[in-house]
Amino acid sequence: MNIQVRTDHPGRLHVGVRWALGLPLLLCVAGCCPEAPAGVAPASATTRPLHLDTAGKRIIERRKLPAGTPAPAFNLTDQDGNAFTNDDLRGSITAIGFIYTSCPDVCGLLTASFLDIGEKFEPAITDKSLRLVLITTDPERDTPERIKTFTRAHGGKWSFLTADMETCEEVWEAYGVNRTYNPSADYVYHTYKILLLDHEANLRFDFVGLDDPEADLVRDLTQLLGES
């Protein structure tokens, strides 16, 4: 694994990770695991060829979804304690990711990707033509206060959303996120997923896996911003 650390932004380290083949399988044993996508990706969606690790497991899949696929409705709470629904996404391009704040390993990849996106597209985020959204996979611990502390600590330009367990379970199912909790290891296992929505809150791209899809995310976000 090659790790590049930049300190060009005061007060924060930027970590870019490129995974060696086979390493994601080891991390899957330790923490967040990729699951087969479900729910939001129709069979007609086009996909790029999959990268495979040495065990033949799926690492990353990028799906381009059919036009006019509406994002499932949700009603959650952001880090400031304010109600946040899918209607709040209309008028902006949106990237949605699923993590939890106490994740010890691969959630850091998605967090780093969102931090990099926040820098690359800072003007678009400032004028709200692009929104970044994180949804917790550990709502019992990820209270608004905790996710606010997490957001401040990372300097995140995102809305971090949580709710009660039942509400979050409905959102995970609707967005194709499989989630289980291992009490003996105190780990949450969940699908590693990023979704891109257009300005009408339609699903456009679905990324599933452990690889770092930064180049694809930047290209696809640029395309969506050009359409809006």
C-alpha cells in the first residue's frame, strides 16, 4: 500500500491511499466489508469491468444508472440537529456516502475521498451547486453531537445524517446498503458505497467496493455539474 500525505491544507493531513491487490480482503476481516449491491441498481445499469483481488473478490464496481431513477425518500437529522430530507437535495448535484465515526479502517477511505472532493470542488460547494452527504451506519452511537464533532475535527464540508435505528435501517435498505453489527468485535460491517445524484435528485452513479474511486468520482461529478 502506498500512502501519500500532503500538508498543504493547514491543520489537516490529506491521505491518498492506493490499495495493493489482496489487501482489501484482509481489511474486510477487520472491519467494513463490501456486500453485493442491492435495491438501487437496476439490471439494465451499465457497469465498468471490475478490478479483482487475488482471491477473485469484487473490489470496486461503478454503475451508471438509467436516467430518471429517483433517489429513495428519507427523513434524517444532520449534525446541527436539523431535519434533512431527500427534498433538500433538489437543485444540487449530490454525493452520498455511508460510514460511521468509530470505524477503525476503511471508512477512512470514503472520508478522505469526500475531503478531497470538498477541496477540488470548493466553489461548487460554496454556492450549493454540489452537496456532500454522509449517512451513518451506526446510529446508536452516532448522535448529532458526535457527528458534529467528527465533522469539525476533519474540516468536512458535508452534511452528516443520523436518526434512530429503525429509520436508518429503512434508508440502508432503500439505498442498497447491507449492514450488520458484530458485538464480539464491536464492529459495524456495511456495504462500502458512494452514490451520485443529479440536480433533480435522481440516482446517476453507484460505486460499490473498497478501492479508491477518486478519479471516477471527479470525472462523474464534473459531468453532472456540467449538466445542471
